[in-house]
Amino acid sequence: MTQASRAAVFSELHQRPELFLIPNAWDAGSAKLLDSLGFSAIATTSAGLAFTVGRKDGQMSREETLANARAIVEATSLPVSADLENGFGDAPEDCRLTILAGIEVGLAGGSIEDATGRPDQPIYEFGHAVDRVRAAAETARAGGFVLTARAENFLHGIADLDDTIRRLQAFQEAGAEVLYAPALTRLDQISSVLSSIDRPLNVLFTVGGQDFTVADLARLGVRRVSVGGSFTRAAFGALKRAALELRDQGTFGFAKDAMTYAELSALFGK
């Protein structure tokens, strides 16, 4: 499928009344597995990518991120939406160039966040954040790319729902097609966001502190649910448990939960 056709499918998914799940792959192999399980779209994960090459989240370059995104795009016929972090630069022009590069590698969509990557000032000033989303949205619209704009307050310990909503509303007016406020943990917070915007909302399941289900989110009117780096962390958790069992007990019980060599060979031989 072409980039344009995948983007059209991805856009249409957001127009349906029902919620859809968009699991996050960290490489081509995980993307192929998720594709085989019947999902309708795949997202990437900046944290998952960084962890699998032995780095912290936020330490991958634009080039490395887009090379990984290209590999995932080429591994599946599904629409792929990439975690493009803050556009890999502070300026609106950085966001524009990142969206252009994402279109070039075949992405159907991607997200730009308002997080700076700097501990002393974790979130961009409001006006500058909006300018960055506007530049990304203009480029995305011209290239048939579904832009998701992320308001990152809660992910960085700033529990300011009013400012988060103000930012999402401004990102909406700046042209973002999908909105996203990671790390909301309560249904009342999500409901407040939904009542304040008129774009599809993505909700992140982050493992920890969230007591809702996909069905709960669907009843509220959430359009899309992702898992960020959770699947990657689950995979690392399984590896750690298996390694500790081998080291400390000298047993091989971990193998009972593993996919077989034949299953993986069949999957990756397609």
C-alpha cells in the first residue's frame, strides 16, 4: 500500500463511532506479530525503540527513529503512526521537517508533543507549543498525514488539567486531527477532556494507577487507545523472569509461555 492509501485508511478509522486499539511495536518483528493478530493499525514507541538498543527514552535521533519507522512500515500493510517525540528540535521548522521525513518513509501519521526534553523546563511555553503544532499540521495536511498533537503535562508530573485542556483546544485550532494527553489516570479527567474538544482523543494505557478498561473508555467516547512502551516493558519483564529462573533455579519453566520456533519461522517467513 502507498503512504497515501494507508493514511486514508488511518484517517477513516478515526471517523468511525467505535473505539479502535493501536498497539505499539518497537521493531519490524513485533510489528509483524501485531499485524498477524488482527489489529487495524500499529503505532511505534520512542521508549520501546530506545530500550531495545540499550538507551533511555529521548536519546534517539530523528534519523534513527525514522529508520526504525521505515522498517516497521515495510513489515506490515497496516497504517503506521509514529511517536515523533518533539519533532527532534525546538523550532516549528524542526516539526515541519520531521513530518516531511515521516511521509517520505511511508508513515500514515505521527505525533508531535509539547515536551522539551529538558528537566528544568519540561513543557514548551503555550504560544510556542501551538506554533510548533501549526507548522506540523500544515505540513501534514499537505502530505496526507494524520497528525496527533500531544499535551504532555501529566506525563511530566504537572497535574494541571485546565492547562492540558487549553493546550489541546489550541492544538485542535492549529490543525491537529487527533489529540492526546498521556498519563491521564482517571475516567473523570478523560471525560472532562472529551467534553472540551471536538477531535478524536487517544488514551494511553501506561501500566500503573489506571483502574479503567477499554470498555470503560469506549463508553466515554474515546476513539483510540495505545499502550506506549508497555508491550516492550512486558517483553523485557518476561526476559528478566526467564533469566532469573535459569540463574537461580536452574529450570526452564519459562519455555512453556514462549512462542515456538516453528510459529515464529512461519510468521516471519511470510
